[in-house]
Amino acid sequence: MNQAGQGVVPARGAAHPRLLLATCILASSLAFVDGSVVNVGLPAIGRDLQAGAGALQWVVNAYLLPLSALLLLGGAAGDRYGRRRLLIGGIAAFAAASLGCALAPNLAVLLGGRALQGAGAAMLMPSSLAILGNAFAGRAKGRAVGIWAATGAAMGALGPVLGGWLIDAVGWRAIFLINLPLAAGAVILAWRFVQPDADGWDRPLDVWGGLLATLSLGAATWALTVGAGPAGWTAGALAAAGAAGVLAAAFVAVERRLGEHAMTPASLFGSRVFVGLSLLTLLLYGTLGGLFVLLPFLLIVAGGYSGSEAGAALLPLPLMLAVGSPGMGALAGRIGPRLPLSVGPVVLACGLLLATRIDARAEYWTQVLPALLVMAVGLSGAVAPLTTAVLGSVDERHTGSASGFNSAVARTGGLVATALAGGVLAARGAALVAGFHRAALAGAAACVLAALSAFWLVRADGVRQSE
């Protein structure tokens, strides 16, 4: 076998390792970009479709809700029916939904298209990562997953840049049309370079678990959206929160009864490392979800930035992630993930504290850029080691379920953060700036908790290393 230092090395018969890696990156980038590209377009969508702050939250959450809930089912479906099939099917569904969003005549149709986009993304994302994780081994696996994670995170951060330019040059509908040629390229690459599916695991698909997870998250999201808004915690919001708890308990009961046939097998949680990584993921990606919604909104509404300027303001994040994350993924493969995952979130927290210096003027060079640079360093240290560690914390049989669950936790974090951001999105002037500062402080606290979860729960002997 070639040495890892010579590049990305296949472990299990990948005939074209670089092209397979490019396929997985392009496919998952569709979901990562669309998770953030819409954020910078919220003011334009609100003006065109006469949508208020509460409705704008749902433009984001209508995508995140099915993505969060169905990622669990998507990972298990890939294990059961074939990851190549799920990857190609998910890309095709995502493309069709994107066309529907671009042609939406009103808000209701747009929200429906966003929900279908989320369902398509839930099919393709866990299969993409599982295909990659099973095609490489040893240091090559750490490097390949590091590149995948770095590119995905960078594309998510690059989304506002691309979106801002398209909105100013063409209009907000263009941010959905751009998905069509990308999806076509991803399907062609997947058909050509991903190995045909072998027989899947002989187990039924956990449809009831997927339904209960979706209903529980939907009720919780609605309750948080209403409760954090001007209306406060009304009787309806409290009832929805209670229903979410009951549905979540029913989900846990169903999963326990199904055992290893569940889309989220209980055996996953027998791993202390997997639990620690899941908690870290929830806190870290919840913080990022809130940041990518609120910072562009603040720059446009309070700072007077154009869409292109607000998107370009975030450019240091994807650039530094693209440069730093692959090396951090390889480093974590050598020394273990505990140290990078303990230090990275703390550095990110420092960047968020710097963001509390941003005022209504939102001066880029003295206020915005210093915070973004520090945050980018922290993210570079955490994103790739986290993804590599998740794949190494379970056996190969459950890589699809584990990657699906971890991705679901990440999107759930963003979903909760967006639901709680309603009060900030509705504010203007000094109240908007103050709300952003409170959100940044809350995010910094969440990052410190994420670092503590990595330090106390993630151990090297709980992460499987391939040789």
C-alpha cells in the first residue's frame, strides 16, 4: 500500500480515490451551501414575498427541520438499501426541490420547496460520508475526511459570499438555480466513480422512528420559535413543548424496542466517546447556526452592507478552514482527537467574545475581521477532528447510522439556534445590536461547554484507528 504522506490513499478498492473524494465533496456541498446561502437573502426574500421576522425564520427552519429529523433515517436507509443509491437519489431530489424554490410564486410554495430540499439533503449527506469513511483507512482516512469536512464547512461559510453576489446581480431566486448544474455534475461523478452497492444489512427500515423524530423536532421548533418571539410562551407554545417531550419519549421507546434494527441503535450510546462527540456537535454547530443567520443580517440591516458586501465579509472563514482543516484532520489521526476538540471550541469562544465589539457601524477592519479570524482558527482545529472521531467511534456496520446521527445533531443545533433568534431578527437599531451581543455571549458559553465535553468524555482508546 502507498504511504499516506504521498496523498490520499485508497484502502478498500477505490479505483479513483481523488475522484471519489471529489464526488463526495460535491454532493455534500450542495447541502452545506444551501444551509447558509439563504441566510444572506432573508431581507430580499422578506421584501419580495412580504414575509415578517417569524416567517423568515421558517425559510431557514423549513430546510433544517426535515434535514435534522430525516438524517437519522437517511443514514440507516443507506446501510439498508445501498449508499450509492441513496446518494444519487438524494441529489436528484435536492435538485428538483431547488427548481421549485426558484420558481415559487409565494411564501408557502417556497417553504414547501425548502422542506423537500431538506429531505433530499438528508438522503445524500450520511451516505456521502459513509462512502468516504469506508473507502479509506489509516492516515489516508484522516486526511480524506479532513478534506471532506474542511470543504463542507468552507462551502457553508462561502454560501453567504456566493448568495450575496447572486442576489445583488440577479435576484434571490438565483441562489436556488445555481444548485442545478452542481447537482448534475455530482450525479455524473457518483454514477461513474462510486462503486455499485453491495447487499445492504438485512434489517427493516425504521419508519416509525423517523416519523416520531420528525414530529418531535417539528413541535419543539414551533414552540421555540413562538416562545422566543414577541408573543412569548403562550399556552399554545407550552402545549407544543409538552407534545415534543412526549413524542421524544415515544421515539426513545421505539428505538429501544427495535434494538440493533433501529435507525439509532442504542448500542451507539454505550460509547462514552460517541456521547461526548454528540454533545460537542450539538453545542458547536448550534453556535455556528446562530452566527451564520445573525451576523449577515446584522451587517445588512444595521451596518448598511449590501448582500455582496455582507457575504464577502465572511470570506476569511472559508479560506482559513480550507487551508487549516485538512492538516488538523491528519494531526488528529496521529495524536487523537481529544486535544484539538478541547482547544478548538475555546478559541472559537474567544472569537465570539470579540464579536461583542461589533456596534451599529459594523466597521469591518477593526470590529468584524478580528473576530472572524479568531473564530476561523478555532473552527479549523475542531471541524475535521470531530468528523474523523465520529467515524472512528463506531464499528463499520454502523458508520452510516453514526454519521447520520451526528449530522442530525449538528443540524438540530442550528435549528434550535435559529428558532431562538426570532427576537433578534425582529429587532432594529440598538436593540438589534444588543440582541446580537447576547447571542454571541451565549454562543461563547456553549463553545466552552463543548470543549469541556471533549476533554472529559473523549478518550483515544474509544476511537478506532485504521492502519
